Amino acid sequence: MDKELTGKRCLHYSAWHRSASLARFVDIEEAKQCSYIDIDGLEYDWKGPLFLFETALQTPRYKTAAKMRELARLASIPAYLIRYDLKSELNPADPKWQDIEAFYIKKVWPPPTVDLGKVTPEQWAKELVKIRKEIRNAF
């Protein structure tokens, strides 16, 4: 998919899946056991999945991506945590959204964890193409 379809994230399922909502249909203790996370993305090509990724604004809050890492392990594909800072300017390719100033990239699966650190959008775009080629060439 090359274009954003709606321009907003739908949270209907997220609200429905919360324990207070589920408790309308099952016992509250069972509802509290129904945990889920959303996985932000799957990079893919015509041959299939390449890697999973979790995205977040760069903040002091720690994000482990532990469940995504476990899913990547089970799927035998890499996983990345992609954090970013925003520019004040809009993205000229899609002016509904602010552009990205910098990325902070961390490969979280497979071990060893590799922290690529702070990179520019151009550097990440080039690294993204490189990673895709490396993964495809490994198969």
C-alpha cells in the first residue's frame, strides 16, 4: 500500500477489547486475561514478509517491543524499533502530516541487538533499501 487510506487510526477494536468492555460478555477475570498489542508494521515484498517494526515518537518513555520481538522470533524475520522526531514543517509528499526530522533505529531481533542510533530521513531510506536487499538475498 503506497497511500494512507483514511489518514487516521481507527480505535474501535482497541476500545472494544479493553477488559471493561469485554466484561459485558465474559467474566471480568477472564476479560482481564485477554491481552493484545497492535504491531505497527510489516515490511514486505512480492515474495512475502521481510521484517516487523514498531514505531513511536522519540520520548523519554521506554518502549521494549518485547512481544513484537517474540513474534519476529517465531516468524524467523527481523524486527526493528523505529523512533522519530518531528519537524515543524509539513511533509511535502503528504501535507496533512508533519515531516520527520530524525530517526532512532534499533534492530531488536535477531540477537545481538543493534542500535543504529540517530539517522537522517535520507540515511534511513537508504538503509531501508539496503536491509530489504540483504534479507531477500539471504533466501
